[in-house]
Amino acid sequence: MRNRRKFLSDIAKASAFAFLPFPARQLLFETAYGNDTIIDSVEILQITGPFTTQPGINHQFQVQPIHIYPELRPTPYKDDPSLKPMTSDITQAYIRIRTKGGIEGLYGMLEPETVTPILQQLRPFLLGKDAMAVSALWDELYRNNRHSRAGHYMMALSAVDNVLWDIRGKYFKTPVYELLGGATRKNVGAYGSCLSYSVEKGTIAPRAKELFNQGFIQQKWFMAYGPGDGNAGLRKNIEAVEEVRDALGQDAQIMFDAYQGWDLPFATAWCRAVDKYNPYWIEEAFAVNRLESFLQLRRNTTIPLATGEHFYSRWEVLDFLQAGAIEIVQADPEWCGGVSELVKICSLASAYGAKVYPHGHNIHAALHVIASQSPDVCPLAEYLINHMPYKLHFQKYPLQTANGILALPTKPGFGIELDESRISKRQELTS
């Protein structure tokens, strides 16, 4: 059909298909696309290969909720650079969906928890469906499981949604951000997420300054202590803020993450003590089921509150925005429902004057959404400095940065390709 691409590039018409009964919708899609986009296979690629790590350094723990138990609280961390580098095999998972027309979507790396629901619950439903019906498939998969609102099923749905966007990009031969409305900037800035760097007194300043000089003028550091550590732990957390600010001066934007590990008195005391150092946010002072704690802290500090990497949908985000509990939304497209849901969350945040800094568990889906949004809504990406080399290890064109700037990809879809030279073993799982 000569005009089929033009016909389906009309988003309004394509969206209207989602409201038709499945047989009618399938007929319209097949008329427009032929069978090229019918899903023929859904599989998990499990790939293994060597990876070199440096034991003894950059393994700082962060405070966690379970650390209220003394026997489960780690001893204070200190780098040990005397240990030699070690090479061993690592295994990662990617989702691959192929269509009858030979289009191949690829997304990853995935967290291990997503593999079983993808293969056992989502794969049977997806086979034979049209990969271009991204909105309809999201809605159908969400409605198809009573536990879909959170947890591993939603993480699996996120992976499927992301790989379907990759297929759509490859069909139209354009990056995903172009399908989302086009780029709003020439490149995307990234804040340096300093997870695993030592926060031992005296080690923070030189590392923070080094990163700043490289171009990471926005940095997030991770708090190592919580209520179980008492006033001594509170003091160490305060000293960490002092050290970062003293090292970087007033021009740097600094943020801090408590990974759900605090209670309200501890968080309130920390905020009062560090307010003068002008943190841009305190992240996840509490778990997201503690909305009242966020509200009470909001009333007692001028430091912006951030949370959301453990939001699983727009509805959870809406609860926090309506309550006025946070200024920063950190929804993760690997966990909250994929690109499709993160775009909706950005619209919600915009309406409430909040900003979205997508959690940086992975980089591809987040980067493409950020690139398509107003910089006022999505100012920056999160870049896990110590962890992205591992997460992107098997990719031929990894989205890495050493200076806090991420160039916009130009390849169709997400542009993920595996580097076969790094893979020593692979399995293709369908069950």
C-alpha cells in the first residue's frame, strides 16, 4: 500500500485503533502495515562474558531501611586500593521481540526479576499482536493481571513497552525521541550520581572536585547512616554535606539520597543542620508508602523533596503531587511502565509545576524521554558514574559520558546493538 506509512504516521488515527475491538483493530493495522509488524517471537537473550572490576574501592554502602537492626548494619566502609583488579564472567539479560517482517527490537540490560513474568505472563499474550499498537498493548497488559499496579509484573511490562518503542523507531527509521515530539535540545546534561564512592571523611572532597573539573557540575551523594547509627551517624551525614559544598563552592548543584533509610526525626534534624549549604534536594528520605512523613518534612524544611524511583505508575505520582509532598519526581522508565508511562508522568508533573529527573537505573529510555521534553520539566539525566560501565558492558555503542554531557543518539529506535566480541556465551530463553 503506497501511502501506508503516511497513513499510520498520523498519530490521531493510529491512536483511534486502540478503542476498536481486537479483530477490527488487527484488520486495520494489517491493511496499513501488512504483516510486517505482527509479533512473531518474544525472547530473553541471556549473555555472558568477562568483565574486569577493581575490588576494594568504590563499594561504599548506602543507608537502607533494614539498617535499624544492629546485626544487619554494615561496619563503616573504607576503600582498600591495595587489591588487584579481578576479571570474571558476568551474565546479563536483554529482551528481544521480532516481527514477521523481520523488525527486531532490543532492550536491556534487564533486572533478573523481570525475566520470569516476561516469559510466563507477557510473552503468550504478545505473540500474534501488532507491535505498533504500543498504547493498546500497554493498556491490555496492565488490565490483564490483577497485580499489575506494582512490582515485578510492572517492571516486566516496562521492559516490553520499551522494546516496542524500539521497534516503532526502527520501523520509521528514526530515534525514539523523534517519535515523542522531537528533540528539545542538542544534547542532554547529566548529573553525576556518586553511588558507591566512599563517604569517609576526607575522601569526598578530592573526588567531588575531580568530577566537577571533568564537567559534572551537578552531583548527587549518598548518605551512609540512619537512625540506627544515632547522633554519631547524623553528624557524619552532616559532615558529608559540608565537605561536598566546601569542595565545590556555591556554583555546584548538590543533591543527597537517603534511599528510604531515615525516619521523620532523623530527616528533620539533618535538614535543619544542612539547609545553609543549599542542597538542591534530599531524595527518598522515606519509603513511598510514608506519604504523611513526606508531608510533615515538607512543612519543616525549605530543601526540595524528591522521590519516585519506586513509583510504579502515574497514579502513585498523582497522589504525591496532589498532596504537595514533593517538588522532584524521579520515576524510572525501567520500573514505572516504560516510555509510555513516563511521558504521562511528565505531563502530570508539568501541570503541578514539578520537575522530573528520571531515575537512572538504565539510560536509554530515560534519555529519549528527557530529550523530547521541555528542559523546564526534565532538566537533566541521572548518570551512575560507577555503574554504567557494567550496565552497558555488552553494548557496541554505550551511552557513556565523562563530562556530564550525553549526545543524542541518531540510530533508529534506541540504537542498542550487542558487541559480539564481548560475549562468550548466549542463551535464547522462551520459557
